[in-house]
Amino acid sequence: MKDRMASRMLCTGILWFLVMAVAANESYCFRIYLKDKGVMEESLLTPENFLSKEALARRARRMVDITLSDVPIAPSHIGMLASAGVRPVTQSKWMATVVVESDDSLAVDRLKNLPIVDSVQFVWKGADRLRNCDCPHDDTPFEPLKEKTAHDYGYARTQIEMLNGIRLHALGKRGQGMRIAVIDAGFLNVNRISAFASLHLLETHNVVFPGGDVYCDDDHGTKVLSCLAANLPGQMVGTAPEASYLLIKSEDSRSEYPIEEDFWAAALEYADSVGIDIVSSSLGYYVFDTNDTLYRPGDLDGKTAFITQVAGKAEEKGMLLFVSAGNEGNREWGKITFPADAPSVLTVGAINEHGERSAFSSTGFTADYRVKPDIVALGMGAVVVNADGDIGYSNGTSFSTPIAAGLGACLWQALSWLSNREIVTLIRQTASQFDHPDAEQGYGIPNMYEAYRKELNAPVQ
């Protein structure tokens, strides 16, 4: 779920749906937890079979070990699941899970009897799961309508200046050499918008519709990406305009089911496998389109939610994650959403131009009394590029997150010898209220230039 939207209820069990579908073409998806992945230590002798040369180089640079968790699930295990009459959809090698699809709700009984299966959980039902939208074949460019300003950063000046990012950019640190993955719902028209004409694009990846286009469905990721990568001097410049980008679609906007967590896991694992340094994700979950509740505020403990566990494993692999706090601050849930409770991620809340918390910005603390959100950035009236190529304004922690993530990339570019964990510590320590964090703004507004200066003058231990 995009953090601007309310998600809905998640089922804890698998019994309630064991009835015949009303719709003739309705199918079901199940998450299978395996007892093991069926892989051997010998697989580690050929890591190039499952990690790109860029990923291997990043692991070596960050001194991160390659382990059996990096090895995909054995094809023999996938084949055994398929023998139960189901179709594999996606997998998580880190979590040793496979999502499968079947037209028969009773397939769960056959799956549970397989010797490699530990447990089974329902994660989706519906029709035409793989029916993607039609993508128009039109390459007409979209240009902004707003006039140029006298300032290079244009209308986005405030959101960068607030984090003292302009001074960091003045050092020549604009994201060069950093590899950023944006995991979102879609990037409508990014390939046609002039603000992205200089985008350093690594590739695109569609988890929901494998092989499908990411440019023809949902403009949420378009706006998010613009906060990072837009490059229109005098109109809008993002926080890391010279970084390289991987655009991943992991959200199916048509419905909200627990399978979204599996898609997000697959997106994150793909980002790791191609050597991504930083992830910006403006997606968050707590309830889904099912009948029963799975997650409660007490589960915001950094270890319960599936998606939160995956975020923690990404940090272990050496990646730096920025995730949105959520927009539930003035709704019944109120709290941050998952995976924002993960200890290792930088969870970003939203403030207005006066430094005041936006009413919608989800609050902490976590269930185990850790500070969340970690930091805040402009999320009320954030400047974005819309799907029509024009410059506009949007509200949400969806946008404060990439604003912070881009400058985090620039900081890590400048301090490349630090680990992801050290960068997290440094950003927290130099934020505006590090000495007195609270549940609304966490450690406060980060000062990215001060973080850079602090490391050079007094290295963080």
C-alpha cells in the first residue's frame, strides 16, 4: 500500500476462505514457509550464479559475507511444490518462502502434506491477477508549465535547504556513483517527462507483472522519483540528481492483500542482487482486504511483521534503507506502518515548512519503546513532478522519504568509507533534536552537511 492510502485487514489463518469461489476464474495465492531451501554449502563457491558483479563488488567493499541466505531456493523444491498442482508466483530466498497460485482453494491441504513445507498462509484471492494495464505507445515529451525561477533548485529549494543539502551539493556531492532503488507502485510517464531526461537509469523491474512496463501504471512513483532525480535547473532539482536509479514496481494498486509484502521482499532481494546501495520505499502496510486482523500496534516491535523482517535482512546485506513512516497520524491506527518499525531503517516522518509535524504523519514509539520515526523532512506541500510533466505540490511521508534518501546518498558518497549502520548513526546524531527525541519527529530534522562535517572533524565511534 502506498503510505498515502489506508490499507485494510490481514487474515491470520487459512480456514475462512475454504469455500468455492463465486467467480469462475477466481484463484488463490498462498505463502509457503519451507523447512529448508534445499541448497548446499557448495553453492557459495559460485556466487556469480546468483549475485551480479556489482553486488559482489559492493559486498567486498562493505565487508559483507555471502551466506546461504543469498542462494535462491533449490529448483527441486519449487518443482515439488508445483507437483501439488500450484503455480509459483514469487519467492524470498532470505525468508525461505514461496508464493504459489491455484484455482483450487483446497490446494492448501496438499501443500501442507509435502515434506518440505513447514506452514502455509493465505495471501491473495481474486481474478485476473496478471492482467496488467494497457500501455499506450506514445513518446510525446511532457514539459513543465511553470516559469523558471532565479534559483537553480527552483521550486524545490526549501525542501533541500531544510536539510542543509545545498551545502552538501556545493561540495560536488550530488549522488555520483551511488546506486539507488526506488520501490513503488508505478512510474507513469517517467520515460516521457523532460525532468527525467538526464536520469541515470540502471534498469526497471516489475515484480507484480513480470516483464511488464513500469511506466504505464500509477503516478505515485513518478512523484517520489522526482524528489530524488528531477533535474530542471531553475524549476526543480532533486536531492540526488546524479545518482543511478533502479525503478521497481512492487505494489498492485488494484487491491490490497498480504502478497504485497512478498512482492516487496522480492523487490528488495532483486535490488540487493544487482548491487544497489540505497533503497527509498514509500510503501507501508498494516491492514489488508481480508476478514481478520493479523497486525496490531503491539506488533510494531521490529521483528514480527514479514516485511519488517525482510527490511532487517537487507540491512545485514549492507544496504541503507529509507522508508516512509506512514500517513496514519490522524486516523484510527495513528502509528507508523510496517516496515517502518525495523530497527535498521531510517524511518522518515513529515513536517511543514515551519518545521511542525504534519497532522497525517504517523507517530511512534515502537512497541518495544524505540524512537520512531527516526527523522523528518518536508512532507506538507512537497514539490514534485506530476505525471503530466508539470511541477506541483503533494502531501505525504511518501515525499519526505525520497527527499531525505537522496541527500543520504550524497552523504554516503562523500563518506564512502562508512558502513550503512554508521551512516544511520551519523544522520541521527546530527539531527535537530537528537538529545531529546520524541514520538512525533524522532531525532528531528537531519543536517546532512553537519553530518559530513562531524565525520571529518570527529569520527563517530
